Amino acid sequence: MSLVSGLAALAVVAASPGQDAAAPQQRPEVVERLTACRAVADNAARLACYDAATAALDTAQQQGELVVIDRAAVNQTRRDLFGFDLPTLPRLFGNAQTQELDSIETTLQSASQAGEGRWVFRLADGSSWRQIDSDPVRFQNRAGQEVRVRKASLGSFLLTVGNSRAVRVRRQ
């Protein structure tokens, strides 16, 4: 796969420092220069344009001014951040081709009671969820139990361990 076609298969997520994060539709200048090379009619000039543009793109990526990730990495990042209130997340990752998450499924690593008898659930994916309702919770507190966290109304989340009743939680 050529560099140009490989770049076309990747998603540009973060732009150079001068880019406005609120406008993700705007491509970084370094990418615009690369795509502008297609319009060059003369073969030698077009090749020189591509060579210069790909060198600039490579430099921008190596210096951290540009981050290029594939769709699988975008979906994994969305999963890792599930439950956090990140208002800019849809602008960074929101397009029809990325996976929208309504729930995650993993296993219980541990659970312990915190203040006021509320539970803190630590999951195998590294996330930690704190009970925010005051209802009693009955579940098998054993590592490896299946856990599902799903979106609920008004921005809240419900966590279920095995076949237990759902517990209203917030990501920590």
C-alpha cells in the first residue's frame, strides 16, 4: 500500500497547534497540501509536490503536531472513555463511521463498599464506577463476574453484575 493510499485509510484526529479543536471538519494544512498535489498536471511536478507534502506530513507526525489513528483505535478510545463526561469527544470522534457505544461489557475485578454503604466497582478494563443511588445492592462479589454498564436517562449509567439488579453509577 502506498503512503498516499495508506493515509487515505487513516483518520486525522488532532491537528497542528494552530487548529481550532471545535472545527474537526477542517483538515490540517499539512494534509491540505498533500491532497492539493493531485491537481498538479505535470508528472514530475506532481511527484515533487507529493514528495514535499509527505515529508512535511511525516515531520508533523513525528513532532506530535499531527496525530493519525485508524478507526479501530478511535473505537477503542471511545470504549476506554465510556462513562466520562467529555463534551469534546463527539467532535473528535463523531462521524457515521465510528462505533457509537451505548454499553460496555467486561468482568468484575473487585468491589468494595465506600462511605454511606455505597459500592465502588473496579472492572477488568481498568475503569472504576461508584454507586450514586442509595438502594441496597445484592450481587456475587467475586472477581470474574460478568459486568455490563449501559447508558441510562439524563446522562446516567446503570451497572449490572451477573443477574443482579441494575445499580446507578458514575465513572470515577
